[in-house]
Amino acid sequence: MALLGSSNEGVQTHAAGVLWNLALDSGNCSAIAALPQSISRLVALLSSDSEDLQNLAAGLLWKLADESANRASIAAVPQGIDRLVALLSSNNQSVKRDAARVLLDLTVPTVQLFPRLSTGWKHCRPATPTVYEHRQQAHWGA
């Protein structure tokens, strides 16, 4: 976690990238969130000038927000909500999307509405079902 607080943007990007890869396995998300200052450092990266860092941080927070304890920790970080809201104005669609996902997760309890669609996915948070997936589910009665 110390590397996320580095003054070197490249070091921060590599550290966040490693965490991103680890978070692809849902079993690692709890361990990442339990690391000292993990959530607060990820929230701090939301204010980075680098869109890559903003994207990695927002994406990681979205993955961590699957667990209610992590949602409470994310919401408790000073200025965390403000930083996420500010990213909704980003020109980068990935940054904007992941910030919106975190904000949605902080306001709506996680409910598994589409269990068949998420079975076997190797990440902490099932993707928000697309219109296509919703129609597919309705058609096939899943």
C-alpha cells in the first residue's frame, strides 16, 4: 500500500495495476481492503491528474464495494464521495463509468438480481447487466 502513496506516478500506476490483477480473484478483495490505508489511498488516487490512475482507483473501489464493510469504509473516507462525484464529469468514459458504479453501490444494497449471469465470473462484483443481458434473461426465463 505504501507504493500507492508514492510521489512517482509510474510507481503508483504499477502498484494499482498489481492490485487490479489481484482483485480479479474475488478471494483477494477482502485481503486488499483489509490492508492498512488501502481504501484511503485508492480514494486519494481519484484526484490524480492521470486518467489511468483515476480509472484503476475507481475500478478497484468498485470491486471492493461488493462487501458492505468496504462500502462503509469507502463512504467514510473524507472527501471520497466528492471525488467520485467529480469524476462523473471526466472526459474518460471508463473513469466516469467506474465512479458511477461505486456511487451506485454506496447508495443501493448489493442484491444478486441475476445469479445465472454472474455464475463463474472471476471478479468481486458482477457486472451490471446490460440491456442485452436483461432481454436475454427475459427471453430464456433465466
